[in-house]
Amino acid sequence: MEKKFIWLLVNSLMVLALVLASCAPAKTREKDEAPPEEEVKEEIPVYEETFSVGETVQSDMLEVTVTDNLSVTITEIFLTDSYDYYRVFDEVWDTRQAPAGSTFLIAHVIIKNISGTDTYKVGTGRMRGGDVEGDVPPSSYMGEDPLETSWPVPPGDEIAGEVQFEVPKESTDYYVKYRFSEEPEVWAKWPVE
């Protein structure tokens, strides 16, 4: 019985200590004490150059040195509310309709590795489309010849295909962009003419 009483007393004191600790006033900064330093992030500049549809952009043409030695050509850009595609799994043709209030911005892209080594992640992951409101990432293109992204591109080889973006239908200043480098961030931009 005596052990139970001691155990109950010790537990009660621990609970009381926790309650009192939680009720203590928060530590405030003294008047003479400087405010805590905020972490300052170094802002990485963003470079963007504009080109015409059909114009090939090579890494060495840009104002800034970039990490991958590539050439990128956008041969065509168009807007459409729908397009036909072949569904391979059930072998029928179907129509893909843009969501309400949107339209598809589709570009035909050719990306060539002009370096001496394999280049990775050169496809749609580096692309953005957009309008006067800003950038949007690519959405899944269901038609023939989508731009591949998952395979390495050997020196001298190229990949080509379509990339699709869903953009607002009643907008202006549509464009497609390709990111040549992340740090510094370097973009080539092709406006819809």
C-alpha cells in the first residue's frame, strides 16, 4: 500500500510540473536584443530570349553559358479545341476535346544533342507553354508522335514530336518555352505568330 501511495505522489508531482511548465509565459525578446536574422536566399537570375517559329536555337547562341549543349527547333505551333488520336489498347480512333474554357496549344519540337556525351531529360519536362497569364506545364498529348522524354539522347541524335499545353481559350500572347539550364535559369521562347 505504501508503494502505491509513493507511486501516486510521484506521478502527481510530474503531472503538476508539466501543467505549470505549460502555463509559464513565453520568452519575449529584450529591448536591446536584435531581432533574429532571416535566412536570405540568393536570387538566381532568369534569362529569356525570344525566337521565331521555325528558328533553331543552339546553346551557344544564348547570352549565358548553359549546362547542356543542345539545339531546339519549334517548327509549328497551333491552337485547337480538339484533335483525333488512335487508342492503341482498343484499336479505335477517338477525339480528345479540350476542357471547357480551355484550348490546346500544340507545338512540334525537334531537340538535337550537339554535345559529345549522352544528354538526359531533354524533352517535355523542360518545356512550358502559356499566355498573357503565365506558364503552364505540358499535359498528356494523345496524338501520334508525342515528344519522348525518358530515354537518353546520344551525341548527334535528335528527338522530335508534339507537346501539348492546356491554356485559357479567350486569351492572348500564347507561347512555348524551352529551358536550357536551371542555374542560371535560361529559357528560349517562341511566341505564336
